[in-house]
Amino acid sequence: MARVLRILTQLMGWACVAIGLFHVALGNTAIPGAGSAGPTIDSWGRFMGAGFAGYGLAWLWAARQRPIPARAVRWLAGVFLLGGLGRLLSLAVYGWPQWFQIALAVIELGLPPVFFWLADAEERVPPHRAHTPAS
């Protein structure tokens, strides 16, 4: 389980950094259906992309710790879950979004419980059995 946590934490970090930088670079065109949303939404989207890239760097920081800190994983997963709950709120207020946004909501609501479950996987490993880079 510790290896799964490490791999998922790294994947989450790199994915968030890539997605964030994608939004910084492309603005409105990075959001399906928002290409003509105007300069205000473009500015907001690029700013939020930078924040999402920073969020990804926080995941990568956690992945580099030995052991991966369970508390950090739970907080980061909680933020991700909050984003998914925000999508549900949007769905309740405005209706169904473009299909890709629905797929993202499924990931944002489904992945945090996995991280909550795995969060302390490395902290539970006895020190003599922990994987070290030298071994």
C-alpha cells in the first residue's frame, strides 16, 4: 500500500502541475465550452491555473518526504474533494456541464476517499521495512 500511495501522490502532483500550466498557457481555450467567455474569465482561469500548478507542487513535495506525511495527504485530498463538491453545487444551480467536466467531477469525488484510505500507508511501515533510495 505504501508504494501505491507514493505512485498516486506523484501522479497527482505531476498531473496538477501539467493541468495548471496548461490553463496558464491557454486561458479560455483550455476549458471545453468556454472559448468565448471573454477576457475576465480568461484572466481568472489563467490565475487559477497558476494556483493549481502550485497545488500540484504541494503534492510533489509530499511525495518527496520520507515517510509521506499522512496529514498533508489528507489535507490535499480534502481540497480536491472540495473542488468536486463545488462541481456538484454548480450542477445543482446551473445544470449539466460539458461532458468532460462531468468526468472530472467523478475523479474529484472518487479519488479523495482512496487518498484518505492510503494516507498513512508509509507511516504504518516499520522503519526496518521502509524503502530507502539506497536499497
